[in-house]
Amino acid sequence: MAIKVIIERKIKEGKEKEIGELLRALRAKALLAPGYISGQTLRAIDDPNVFVVISTWKSLEDWQRWEQDPERNELQQKINELLQEPPKFRIFYFG
């Protein structure tokens, strides 16, 4: 069953360029991950420090495998250093 993963990140002031570069690198690696279908990055109009990434995966198992990938975790650590608070993850399925 296909799923969507929604990740909300609130970045520190002035870190837009760095977060953009890291999110693009993360997406480039995700494109090669088994089960990855698509993704998009959005930025809130009312708060430009809030970024939302929505990705679609063939299965929860594919996402979980990607979530444990060492290269992904290395990039995620760098992203976390730019955040005001921990990221919020939500996973949805097509019902």
C-alpha cells in the first residue's frame, strides 16, 4: 500500500540557503531509494521558516528502510542542526 510521509521543519532564522541545499541533497539520494515515488518541498506563506516535505513511497517498509539509511541519517543530522525544534513526522496511507 502506498503511503505519504509529511515532514514539517521549522528552521532557524537566516538558514534558508543551507536548508535548501541539504533538502535537495536528501531528495537526490531518495530518488535512488527503492520504493520512492515522488516528493515535493513547500514553504509556508505565513511563516517562511517553516518547510514541509511530502514524499510518496510504495510501502511503509520502503520508507522505513530509507529512514534507517546511513547516508540519509548523516544528512538529517546536518538538517537538525538548522532547526528551531525537532521535525514533525506524519505518515498517511491511501484509504
